[in-house]
Amino acid sequence: MSQRLQSIFFFLSALLFALLFFMPLAEYFGELNILRFNVYGVESTMPDGVSPFKTAFSLPVLILSVTAMLLSGYLAMSLFRAVKLAQFVKLHKIARINIVVIVAWIAVVFAYYIRVIGHPIGAEPTYKVGAFLPLAALLLSVAAASGLRRDIKKVRATDRIR
């Protein structure tokens, strides 16, 4: 039963990362320019404004977002088919990799990008809903991975009894 709950958690984590493609992470209100930061890049919302950053500037954020979304989706689908202990162990390893990718996303965005983007226009970030979605995805992924670990322990204990 908990296997289905873990699948739902991983699916919701993938869905949260998919929502990042439609929501901005932060906005910066400068004196001459207003910048919006999303996973695709930094764009100016002013009619004649120009972004001081190239499109490839936020490529690592895009790559980490797609990777976390695909890993979470893969885990959600694979848990339904997992029957053997070896499959659960493999999925637990992938779940740990997924958690590392999400933590890397959070670290890269909040430690580097949020600071660097506001510097050229002298503005502080105004965080949007998209900035908090990866934190919720991290909590869901950690809960699912810990449930997966508990299931592995239960299966090993059952195998010892036999």
C-alpha cells in the first residue's frame, strides 16, 4: 500500500517541477528595468527593456529542472512495476540521486542566480510561487525515499523469516 503512496509523492514532485516551466521564480524591480527570472532565462518585462543576460545564462537551471522532473516521473512509474527486492534497491538509489539533483537545483538558484541577476540593475528579488515549488518537491521526494527504504527493510526482514 505504501508503494502507491510513494508513487503519488514522486508523481507530485515531477508535477511541481513541470509547473516551474509556467511560473516565474523571481522578479527584480530596478529603476530602469524590470527583470523576470524563470527556468528558461532572464527576460525584461519592460516594452523596450533588454535583459543583461544571454539565453544560455540559465541553462544549468533548465537542465537541473528537466533532470529532476524526469527522474521523479521515472520513479513514479517504476514503483508500480517493482516486485523484486533488487528493483526496490535500484529505485532507492535513483531516489537518492533525485534528491541530490533537487538540492543542487535549490543551491544553484538561491546561492548563485538570485544574487547575480539583481546585481546589474541594483534590485532585490521579489520571490514568486515558482521559487518555493522545488522545496515542496524536495519534501515529497524525501518522504517517498524514506518510505521506500522502510519497504526495503520490511522485505529483507520477511526474507530472513523464510
